Amino acid sequence: MIGFQLKRMLKSGWKSLWLHKLRSGLTTLGITFGVCSVIAMLAIGTGASEEAQEQIRRLGSQNIIIQSVKPPESQSATDTRSARLSEYGLTYKDELRIRDTVPGVVQTVPARRVRQNVYHESHRLDTDLVGTVPWYAEINNATLLRGRFISRVDMEQKAGVCVLGRKAAEVLFPLGDALGGTLLQGGLRFQVVGIVTAFQRGEFGGKKLTGDPNSEIYVPLTTMNLYYGPNTMYYAGGTTSAERVELHELTVQLDSRDRVRQAEAVITQMLRDGHSKEDYQIIVPLQLLIQAQRTKRIFSIVLGSIAAISLLVGGIGIMNITLATVMERTREIGIRRAMGAKRKHIIAQFLTETLLLALSGGLLGILLGVAAPMLVQKFAGMRTIVTFWSLMLAFGISAAVGVGFGIYPAYRAANMDPIEALRHE
């Protein structure tokens, strides 16, 4: 019996809405675009947040990254034979103290950078030569595409071998296979033994990570120190300058995420005591990850709230049209009341119509809401993620809007005086 009545109300509601197709269609547009905007904005916000979080995760939630930073005016700069020597940054002593003193340290990954022009036949690349250790690729989540990475034997023999980042290989060997090729830097020769790729570094918490892993060239740290010595010379504008930086980067891997904050505090105090100036920066991916997750929640709430305003506008449109419909059907309401229809029947009928309007707009909005992020991802290159809960949230709100904004018109129709309604022209 209840199913028959529900079917009858739905049929009657569709028939009433179909009599005014254009008006009904325009009324649902507010809900349609509201639902679409909720889904699309949450998809864009979630995609951007997930991309940032993934980038932070790849840095390693159990890692602490320390980089040398050149002070604006180096107090240790001295003039030597017209060359200005600037000494700053991390040292091997820092690495040793951290490895032996900080609780929970599994291993440390030192790296030193030298900016040079590297050649292969007629192809040239201005990039960083990175002197590092065999476990650098594992700790920094670099993927080996071909060949191998630096080995312990390379370190012991101070071998003239190198591993190219993916972009560096494409520039220096555009037509051939880089593996086994030879690179020239000044009078030095390096044999290519591997090709790697890694995620693009960026800015985290206001601190920018140095280097582009895909454009860099990796060599054994012992080879770097043998070939280039402790100082790096630079020539610009007719002047010569020199830098002495033992280590440009030091990654500290811990045995547990629970030790990261404690280790950060110890390392910060240790570097503060061992350096006369702040010539380093400390980046803790775990803290950045927690902050990014918190920002994601706030971002989703803000975007969802802004988009929900469109649903509110759509609800007002439904109420407006429903009130106009009530006035147009005053005589019909009077006839139904005179034939025995109760107030609850009138309320149910008008609520059914508003609910049908809202749900129709909601379904169409979901289709557009799923399509819009795909178009954004394709043409704008932004990562978007449509989640199931965002679809349910948008659709649920559209249903709630239909019911909420239909209550007053339905109540007003049900409380009409049947006699006065019958007299209405």
C-alpha cells in the first residue's frame, strides 16, 4: 500500500514538473552547478594536496635533510691572491658527530656539489656534479633506469665513473645510448655506468631544496674530492672567487618515525653549538607531511563551504518556483482538499516535487562534477582526485536542499483554507 502511494506521488510529481519543462529545467540548474562546483573544487583541492604530500613522503618520513646555505655576507671570507675564499656550511665533523651522537641514526648520506660544464661530443650541459655515496639513490628514492649506481668499489678506487639523471642523459646523448659513454669536464673523463630518475624537488615550508635530481650527474664522493680538491673556483665578470664547502647536503635516516622530533632537536642544538653562524637549513619531511595533512583538511572545508553557497542559491531558486507553483495551483489544492485529501498528502506532494527537482539537478551535477576535474587535469596539467565521499556529500546536500527549501511552500499549501482555495481564480 505504501509502495503504491509512493509510486503514485512520484508519477504525479513528474507529470506536474513535465508540464513546465523549461521552468523545471532552469530551476534545477542552481543545484546542478552547485553540486558540480562542490565535487570539482574538492577534487582539485584533494589532488593538489595529495601531490604535495606524495612529494614530501618521497623525501622520507624517517629522514632529516640538512643543507648548507651561504650566508648573505660570509664572515670567514678572506682575500687570497685576488681570489675571495668563502668558507661555510656542513663539515665531515658534523656528519661524524651526528652519526655517533644522535639516538636512532641508521645511516647518513653526505653529498657535495660542484657546478660545471660537462661535454659529450658537441653536446654541452651546465649542471651540478654531485659527489655522494652508494646508498644515496636508495635513501632519496631514485629509480635506476639503466645500468647501476655508484658502488663501494668505485668509492675505494676513486673511479672516474658517473651516473646521469634522466634529463642529463637526454641532453648529452640525444640520439644514442648514454650507458657506457664518456663525458668530458675540463681535462677529466667520466664513464657513464647508470641512468636514474627521481621526483622533482621543490620548496617545502618556505625552504627550497637545492638541486634537480633529473639533471644532475652523480660521481663517487672520493672521486669528487680527488679531482676538485677542497675549494671550488668560480669566474664571473673578470673576478675570481672560491668556496670551501665540505658537504652541501647531509641526509640523516632514523630507525623510527617516533625518533624524528627528538633527533631534530638534538641536531639543531649540535649545529648551533658547532657553527658560528647559521649557514645551514634543516628540513624535516615528517613535520611537513603533518602540516600538509592539516592544511588539506582546512582547504577542503573552505572549498566545500564556498561551493556550498551555490547549492544555497539553488535551494532559494527551488523555494521561489515552488511558491509560485503553489499560487498557480491554489484551486487544484482546494479541489483535492474538498475531495478528502489531508494536509499531510498536500505536504507530501509538494515535497516530492521539490525533491525530484533537487535530485535531478544533483545527478546531473555529479556527471558534470566528475567530467570537470578530468578536463582540468587534461588541459591545465593539474592533478585532480574525485573521491566517493565527495560525490555522496554533494548528492546528500542536494537532497537536503530539496527537502529543506520545499518545507515552507508545502506547509503553506497544506494550510490553505479549502473554501477560499476553491474561490481562487
